[in-house]
Amino acid sequence: MVGEETSLRKRLSKSSDDPEESHDQGNPAKQSQETPSNGRVDIKELITKKKQLAAEAEELKPYFMKEVGTHFDDFVTNLIERSVSLDSGGSALTSFSVLGGEKNHRAKDLRAPPEHGKIFVVRRSLLDELFEVDHIRTIYHMFIALLILFILSTLVVDYIDEGRLVLEFNLISYAFGQLPVVMWTWWAMFLSTLSVPYFLFQHWARGYSKSSHPVIHSVFHGLLFMVFQIGILGFGPLYVVLTYMLPPASRSIVIFEQIRLIMKAHSFVRENVPRVLNSAKQKSGTVPVPTVNQYLYFLFAPTLIYRDSYPRTPTVRWGYVAMQFAQVFGCLFYMNYAFERLCVPLFRNIKQEPFSARVLVLCVFNSILPGVLGLLLTFFAFLHCWLNAFAEMLRFGDRMFYKDWWNSTSYSNYYRTWNVVVHDWLYYYAYKDFLWFFTKRFRSAAMLAVFAVSAVVHEYILAVTLNFFYPVLFILFMFFGMAFNFIVNDSRKRPIWNVMMWTSLFAGQGVIVCFYCQEWYARQHCPLKNPTFLDYIQPRSWTCHYVF
């Protein structure tokens, strides 16, 4: 295949780059010598040459399209970076040449400034572009048709079993219970994040250059910021969740907002501290402290990377906003029907059969379909609809919240493209800062640290949301996910690897749904009167059939 592509390219370049041929085409004398004496052109020969060129063009077309699809994103990114470096007066090139030296890889005082990190540009979300293609939009219509069938199935079954035609949403009303507690908890988290980190940073920045002991001044404010992150934002929401015994969906709202605000506060401090240090070193006299409005906008903006300003769209399309929120609610009802029709009948009678390998295998395969639906609906509802709705209301221009993760042929590419918002935070503040501190020789250790942080946070979310510790996701993420990241890496380009990626992804979703649903129903059917901490971490589904 490679040899055929090379020969085709050589033929095309020979026909287009031959100076003698191009010169002859503009030389009337030469053309008159080749023209028959009767003045007529050989039409048959021209048609033959035209067909040959058309055939060569058709053969080159797939290679051309593949090259375009592979390199277009890199080309646009490089073009944006060059334009930013030109706008900054060449400072980016200077920083690159200094940081790129072999002897300066550990120079901690030469950290690249924030504006040379992630670059924000006005761009639409990928699905918004793809939905303009009729063939892609048909897939969206297929999911809507499946939702209609779920609704009809629920109506028909209820009518046959109970003789009534009423749509009930008991599952949604239970999962989102105690919303007033969730709301005042969110307001407390938000107001504390808006005031405390900003006040601490402002007080530190304005007193840093005037302090006689700047190191002690910085350590003191840094400790206060850590106390806020761990004590107030860390244990405060967790205390509310456990004290008020919130249901699962309400718990997930509090915990997700907790993690989001912690990451936002860290980004705000991390991006602005180097600016203050550089200002003090240059003795400019002005302290670069962002305004409250800039920080407030960042707290609502659909990004975890702080900037003083972002590219903005000219207007707000309120119809687009309403459509995105309507699709979010549609996905919630979709999950409700999918769970009721596919999961509840499977796990309702968990006590009736002992835990065994046969039960486990059947459970995993029966859980694949609801697991995949949950994965796709979560992606569409949050990463596309929810983030685009807030981006539109705030006129936030950069809508690249995800990339074409579904085309991934490697797990490393899947992790980079599934959730760009979180990946950017982990890349710049976990991976790159780890390399900056420990030098670039520890890339594997940096990647391992990022995987460990991500696995712990994911398991923390599930443990608090479900009110039990069952580290299935941690094991899948930390061990299998990390192994696949190194084995199925970016060198895998053939389509078969995309099939393998989807197969393992489907299987993983089946395992997650099976194990966690089994444990949830086991704890509902086999409660303990006086549970201890060991009962919280010990799987109940393994022994539920023995408890009466």
C-alpha cells in the first residue's frame, strides 16, 4: 500500500512539476509541430489521457483525504500558536529557545507564562458541525426513536400488568430528592470559592513585594489556601451529604460541584502566582491582580483553565440554549426508562440466586447495553448539551469540550479526546507541573501520577454517591486502563484497533454496571442494623443471600 501511494505521488509530481512539459504547453511553435498536418487534434488520444488522469486522481483521493483528516488539527493548532507568538512580539520564540536548551530542563524559574499554555479560539463543538450532515443526524434520530420505544414499552407493560396508562417517574423523583439542601449547599460552596481564594490571593499579591520575608509570607497564605481547599471545600460538602443522607443524584450534584470548584480555585491561583512573581522580579510597581468580574466569569465559564479574558461570540442564541437544556432533560428521562426496563428487572431479585461465576458472567453481558447507553447519554447530556448551553449564555467562544473520541484507535488518544475540559487541567497542572518539578526524565512517573489522581477521584465520586466503597472502577481505571494506555498506544492506527477499543469499552461498562448495581441492591435487600466502617468497605453482594 505504501509503495503504491509513493508511485502515484511520483507520477503526479512528474506530470505537474516537469519544467519542459509546462514550458511546451506555453510554446505555440512546439505545439504546432506536434499537431497533425491537417490542423486537427487527435480527440481519441486526449480522451485516453483524460481518463488516465481521472483514474489516477481517484486512486489518490483516499490517501489525500486520510492525510487531511490526520494533519488538519495539527496544522490549525500550529498556525494559532505561531500567530500568538507573533502577537507577543516574539517572546514565545524566545521562551522556547531558552526552555528547550539541554542544560536548562530543570530551570524552575523559566516556567512558560500562562498565555503560552492552552490557547482559546472561537470554534464550535464537533457534534454541532456533524449534525449538519444528514447521515450523522440520522443517528440522532435513531436514539430518539429508541426513547419513544422505551416509553411505549413502559406504557404497554403497565397497561397489561396493572390496567393503567400512567407514566411514573418514581426513580427520578427519588434520585433527585432533597433538592433544597443541594441548593443551599451549592450556594455556600460557590460564595466561599468566590470570596476566600480571591481575598487570599489579593492579600498575598499586594503584600509580597513589600514583605521583608516574602517566603514566609507566601508559605502562610499557601497554607491558608490549602486549609480552604481541604477543610471547607473538601470536608464541608462531604459532611452535608452524609449528615442529610442525600439520594444518589443529589449527592452527585454536590460532589461534582465540589470537585469543579476545587479545580477552578487551583487554576486561578496557579495561573496568577507566576505573574505576580515576575512582576516583583522586574520591579514594575504594578501588581497584576485580576478583577472580581474576571474571576466570577471564570467560575461559570465551561473551562478549568483560567484566563483574564476569553474569545467571545457576538450574540446569545436563546433558542439554542433552550434546545440544549431540553436535550439534557430528555437524556435524564432516557436514562430513567433504560434503567427501569433493562436494569431493575435484572437486579431486583438478587437474593434468589447465590453469588457465583455463572451469575457474574450473565450479569456482565446483560449489563453491557444499559452501560453503553449510560456512557453515550452522559457524554451527550453533559459534555455537549450542558457545557454548550452555558457557553452560549456566557458567549464563551471555544466550544471544543471533546474531540472525535469515537474514532480513537488507541486508549491514549481516547483519554485525550473524551473530556478535553478535564484533560486540559490534568495535562497542565498535574502532568506538566510534575515534569517541571522532577525534570522531563520522569514522564512515565508523571503519567502514573495522573492516572492515580484520576482513578482516586473517580472512585471517590462513586463511593460517596452510592454510599459504599467497592473499588471496581479504581481497578479498571488504574490497572487495566493504564496498561491499555501503554499497550494500545498512538502507534496503533489500523481500524481493527478502533474495534478493539470499542469492544473493551463496552465490556468495561458492563462490568461497572453489573458490579455496582449488584452491590447497591444487595445493600437494599440485606441491610445491617448497626453497620461499622468495615461493613462500608466490605462487599455485601457476595454474602447477601445468607443474610435474613
